[in-house]
Amino acid sequence: MSAQERLAELGLTLPEVVAPLAAYVPSVRSGDYVYTSGQLPVVDGKLAATGKVGAEVSPEEARELARICALNALAAAASAAGGLSNIVRIVKVVGFVASDPAFSGQPQVVNGASELLVEVLGEAGKHARSAVGVAVLPLDAPVEVELIAEVR
């Protein structure tokens, strides 16, 4: 089954690539790799939630937001690669979680992104990863995800 068919089976479509908030581009291709900029949980041009995980945002909600971030990152990578079918594998994912000082469940939040990538790409979606707690993210977003993809 192709990644596009898996997306459809999940009831998802690749969104439009989210416009940058500042002086950068959503993704860059260099040789056989695409590097995405950090992607926020933007849906239809609007941030889906704001606040710190463990305070205003529950870990479960943040996990769903991380899925949205990963879908946006996949759209940015596919755009630079000439389509989703040109993504060979996800090599690395970095997830940033705006965390209440007492919150230490960043890996479980970023699992939302990791699991989405495996659901869409199968074995090719398995990747190395970092999950980092931070004080604040742009626009007070709870989660941000970036990735590196190998492409053809």
C-alpha cells in the first residue's frame, strides 16, 4: 500500500504547506535529503492550541497536536521532494514541547508525531528522534516538530 493510500485509509490528506512565520523556508532539499523547518500544529491557517503542556494543555491533547505537526512536516518534505511517493524514509525527528516546569513526559507527547509517520510510511517511517522540553515556542504553541527525510 502506498503512503498516499495509507493517508486516505487514516482519513487524512496532506495539508497545504504552512507559510513561514519569519525569514526562512518550510523545507530545503540537499542531495538525497530534505530538512524541514519546525512545524507547528496549524490547521487551516490557524494554530490549533496554545499554552504549556502539563498546565493549559493536557499530555493527550499535546500528543494529538504532535500528529498535526508531523503531518505538516510531511507536507513540507513532500513539497521539496516532488511528492510523497519520493520520500524514501524518515531519518530523524526532533520534537519540541513547551512544558510546564513540572512536566517530564516529552517523549510520550512526541510519540504522536512518530506514530503518525509510521502509520503513513510503514517501516520507512521509523526514525531516530529527540524529544526536548522548552520554556516557550513561537506563538505560544505547545508542540513543534521538524524532520529529516531521505528522498529519491
